[in-house]
Amino acid sequence: MPGIDSLTAALGGSLSGKRILVRSDLNVPLDGTTITDDGRIRASAPTIAALADAGARVVVVAHLGRPKGAPDAAYSLAPVAERLGEVLGRPVAFATDTVGDAASETVSGLADGDIALLENVRFNAGETSKDDAERGAFADQLAALADGFVSDGFGVVHRKQASVYDVAARLPHAMGNLVGTEIDVLRRLTDSPERPYAVVLGGSKVSDKLGVIDNLLGKADHLLIGGGMVFTFLAAQGLEVGKSLLEADQLDTCRDYLARAEKLGVTIMLPTDIVVDSAFPSGDRAPEPSVVAADAIPADSLGLDIGPDSAAAFAAALGKARTVFWNGPMGVFEVDAFAGGTRAVAQALTEVDGLSVVGGGDSAAAVRRLGFTDDAFGHISTGGGASLEYLEGKELPGISILED
């Protein structure tokens, strides 16, 4: 897989004076114009800094949110440019468009070692187009701004998009340090994990994790299930789940997973107690949770977290593991009354004697909200969706295009 050294060689042995387009993942959560979690910015900074230190004229391209292929002030990267500059400790110029006059003028004005961030790449319909010609035409415009390309946005490498896939086909290219680290970690989880190997899955829906469960049933030793998805597993065993989230069309699938796990000798651990409430928590009422046995959920209640006994049992199981992958919170962690299960799993991962991986997305947001630092874990992925698709055994377009 080509790294930055190979790109340097391809560009004549030096990056000095070369315009390097870097696809980063700067899709951070915003409250208005305030960034509430800058984890992806901090994770992206080392590759950008390394290129600038090598004398490159660094042009960063990224997206924010899901604008509909046209400019939308709510998704402007202007606050990200400011924060990126603070993290890097150096100025970051900001272009108010992606491939228009502002971008051209900003890139032309860069000196060796300077950095610029272009406006949200998804303000352009060609970025996410399913039409190869339309996407390619936009990629041509992006490629015209640069001499080389570095792919460092792991959160988007599972997307066949112009700034992820098509630009790499048009320029000398390399894998950035962040993406390289992510792939190395995922290979450790799939090729030869140190055992015992435990996988913790949460989040709302079983259907979001079907491929991962299917692929890891033959690789993991223990599969721990929490979050909203657990209620479909409980219902598949014939239990009452009240008003809890339920995917009725996945009941047979869950029964099949339970049967396959037993045949393969894989332990599927489900919670034995559940924190329930009579309504989904909202700002106009204080939650009134109670803990019930998993086989005694009242018909008028919904489960919002795994219970304390289950949290302790999950933590104990993880304490014996040498490799742990976790994707998806155990409950509605944004509400303190329903954060206990997620907190217990996070704490257990910090104590793993081996590799512990937090699989991006809501899991990464949860550990930070609950006060854990990134260095408390072996690795926090910047791309939940990309991590899951890799673990499903799928090809990631943004990675395959780099494999010359």
C-alpha cells in the first residue's frame, strides 16, 4: 500500500513546493457554530502537519453533514478551519468554495508549508453522484488544484465518492498516517486476533450490524450484545420486550445467530437485567428508570440501558479478553440515568490487557462524553461505518483504489 514516502518518490524525491490534496474526515458535531467534539480534527492533524513540515502546499478537502449537493451555511467548514488552525498551531487559510474562484485563488496564494481548507466538498453534487461521468468531472476539477493526493479520511473510505475514489485515479497518491493506522488495527482484529477475542455490539438496530455478526461469528470467542438491538434478540427467545425497540423482521435472523453461535462454540452474552422507563427521555420530564429482569420487562415500559448486573457481567467477561472490539453504546448514554452500561463497558476496555478498539461513531462520542480520554484505549476509530464494513469483509473503495 503506497505511503507518503512512495508519493514523495513519485513526485521527484521532495514534497517541497508540491500542492498536495489531502482528503481528511473533519465531519465533527456542531451546536450552531460550536464544535462539540473535535476528535476527528485532532486525529487528522498529524498527517497534515507532516506534509506541511515537508514543505508541501497542503490543500485539505473534507465534508460536514449531509447537504444536498449545494451550499448550505449550516454545514460550512469555516468553524472547522479555525479549530484546525488552533490544533496545528499555525494558520489555516479557508476557501469559501471547493473548486471555484475562491479555491483557485487560495491555493495559488499558498507558500511552501502553508495549509488551506476548502469549503464543504458535499456542496457540490458531483461529490456523491452515482453517475461516474458527473463524479469524474468534479474529480477533474479537484485534481487540477494539486500535484498529488493523500487519502487520510478513514470515515469515508467505504464511499465511492469523487474526493475519496476518483481523485486517487487521477493523481499520484498515498495513504495517510491515520488511514494506515486504522487499517493496521482492523487487520489485527480480523487476521490473527490474540485470544480470547470479545466483540461488543450495541446501538439501536440489529439490521445495522448484520454483516458484522455474520462475519465475526466464526472469528470471535465472545459476542456481547447491548443497546436497542438486544430487544430483538430477547424477543427471538420468546420474551416480552414491552415498548422497547424491536425489529420484528429480524427475529428469525437472531434465532439463526443464536443457533449458529451454539454450534460454533461462540458465547453470545445477552443482558439479564434492563433499565426501563415508561417513556423515551425528553427535556420536559425527568426520567424515572427502574431495573427489571430481562425476562420481566413490563408491557408499558421500554428498555433504555443494560442493567447493573449485566454491566458487571460484561465488564468481567471483557476483563478476561486479550482483544476487544466495541461498536455501539449499551443504552441512551446522553441521559445520565441510562449511561451506566456504556460507562461500564468503556471502563472495562481501558483495563484490557491487550488490544482494545472503540469502533468510532456513537461509541467514540460516548466515551468522550463520559469523560474518558482517547489515550485510555488501544485505539479509537474515526470511522464507525468504515470499520463495520471492513469487519463485514467488504471491499472499501477508498482503500482498493490506492492498491497499485
